[in-house]
Amino acid sequence: MRLPYQKPWRIGWKFDFFCGKIKKTIIDVLYYKAILKMVSKKEATDKAVSKKGRNMSKETLILLYGGRSAEREVSVLSAESVMRAVNYSRFIVKTYFITKGGEFIKTQEFTDRPAEEEKLLTNDLAESYPKISPAAIYEKDAVVFPVLHGPMGEDGSIQGFLEILRLAYVGPNILSASSTMDKLLAKHVFEAVGVPQVPYVAAFADENQVEIAQEVVEKLEFPVFVKPANMGSSVGISKVDDLADLQPALSEAYKYDNRVVIEQGVDAREIECAVLGNNSDVSATLPGEVVKDVEFYDYNSKYIDNKIQMDIPAKVPADLAQKMQEYAIKAYKAVNGTGLSRCDFFVTKDGNVYLNEINAIPGFTQWSMYPLLWENMGLSYSDLIEKLVDLAKETFETRENHLL
């Protein structure tokens, strides 16, 4: 027989037992949550360390863009195309903006492909960043891609600076940059190796302009083209149809250089070859043609108004295409070309071929002729960048080995 006071005791015991179970469950839940938190934190740390390790194993590609010349806008467009086309499994990209005044500004850094809407910082935005010493771009084993056009970009200036810093860089060396940038000097070199060119007259800002005009009348026929000797991307170039317009065109060209080339105008197609390589291992693409719906292929047509089309490959006979490839390689080697160049030709209706110029650092936007010509040959934009980096490293090693 159970005593009355036993029942409340049994109820209390069951209640205590039930509360103990709940308490143990809560402790277990808290314990496992703590374990999961620790595991998650470790995974995040491991992931961060792994990513850092992957980044440390990547090569650094330094993009220099902007610059002091009138072609700085083209430079920005080219650099933005490069930053999106880079193989980010191989490279980290660090960018530096060079202002119109020549100051260096560290802008962005990319470890992965940037979004399509992301732009490189330029002008006022970039200039709000702290300026750095130009030498601060140095990083051991990095390769520089100087996506710079015109004076202070492809005239040997930046190339000499990078060689002093002992940095590998994409594109022409000091000699090939300076000799191809100077149209007058380049013409002398091409004449020496037998590469045909249109007739021309040299003009200088500090010489008698009346005598220059007289020489033009004696040696050339209108129309003529007036070009600054050291400028690219058609900046400062004018087409002149008669003597009355010659002096205004010369005045415009003298704004950019005190040395000017006056070339015979020809009724011709503008056809271009892309060249790639170092030393004896140089190759040229099949030619491509600039199909114009403007009178001539000026700066605005190329980059602002987009009034051009490209025919790649150009519709020319195979023997004519081969001749242009041969001339392109001969001219490239004559100026000791390294890395890349674009050779621009005039082709007349009767089949005459004239080398117009070599562009040592051609426009490198996604719609530029140079990368499109190589794409037609089976070399993609991204692979082309990698090839140029490899050529830069090869040139750097050769140069350093010669410094006995």
C-alpha cells in the first residue's frame, strides 16, 4: 500500500528528469553549433589562404595607361580591353594612370576578370588618388604592358625608363620605338632596305615656309597629306587639296611637332599587316583592309565616330598579300622590332604597294585591327596577350644577358 506523500515525489522526480533531458539537449545543440562555427571559420580561413596562395603563384602584369600625348583617350580604351581579356588564372593585373602632367597614380588592381561595366579610373577621378614615385611601379619579375600611344609612350621614352628599372615590358625596345615613331627617320630606314614608299617632302617649323611650299609644288602633286613626324592615330593630320590650304595644315601639324612630313596623296586602298615576334622568329598576318565611308581615316573616324569597317582578310590576290607580308617583316627587322607592330600599306589600282608607316604600339581595343588580324590567324585576343608577355620576358632576358 502506497503512502499519500509518495505521489508528489514521483511527479517531482519525473519533472526533474524531463528538465535534465531538455538541459542536456540545449547543451548538445550549443556544442554542435560552436563546432560548426569553428569548422566554417576554418573553411573560410583555408579558402582565403588558398586564394592568397593562388594569387601569390600568379604573375603580375602591370598596365600603364593614359600618358602625356594627345592620344591618351585611345590608351584608356586599349587598356580597358586588355584588362578584360587577360587570362586571370595566370595573371594579377595592376594598373597605373599617367596624367597629362606626367604624374604616376596607382589606380586599380584585379585578381579576377572585372565586370563589363567597370572602367579604369582616369582624369579627375584618378587624380584624386595619391601620386606615387614613377619608380614605385617596380615589382620583381613583373611584366609591364605600356598601353601608351604617341609621344612619351611609343617613342622610346617609357621604354628607356622601364629598362633602367630592370623591368620586362611588352612591345618595341628603345631603338624600334623611337625610329618608328619618327616618320622622317623611319622613311630613311625603309629607303635603305628597299621598302617602297610614296614621295614626300620634309618640313620644319623653324625654316622658310615659302620655300617649303615651293618644294611641295615642284616634287609633289595635290592632294597631299600633312603629318606631324612624331604623332600617331592620325592626330594632327590634314588632307590638303591645293596650295592655299597648305600653310593652315602645316600650322596644325606644328602644334604637335616642329618636324612634319608632307606626303604625296595616292588613290589607294589602306591595307594593314600585323607583325609579331623577336629577332629572326617573326611572322606577319594575312592583310586586313580599312573600309572607309569617310574621305580619310582620321582620329575621329577611328575612335570617336566609329565610321570604319574592316575587311579581314583583305580581298587581294595571294601574291600581293605575300608581298605585303614580306615587306612588313623586312621593315620590322630593319628597325630592330620586338614584340609587335602593325604595318600600314597603300595599295593602288595598278597593284603598286607602298609602306605608309609602322605603328610600334598599335591600337589594342577589342575592335582594333591588330588583335582582329591575329584572331583571323587563329590566335585569340587573350592568347595574343600571353604571347606578348612571353616575348617581353624573352627580350628582357636577352638584354640582361648582354650587360656583361
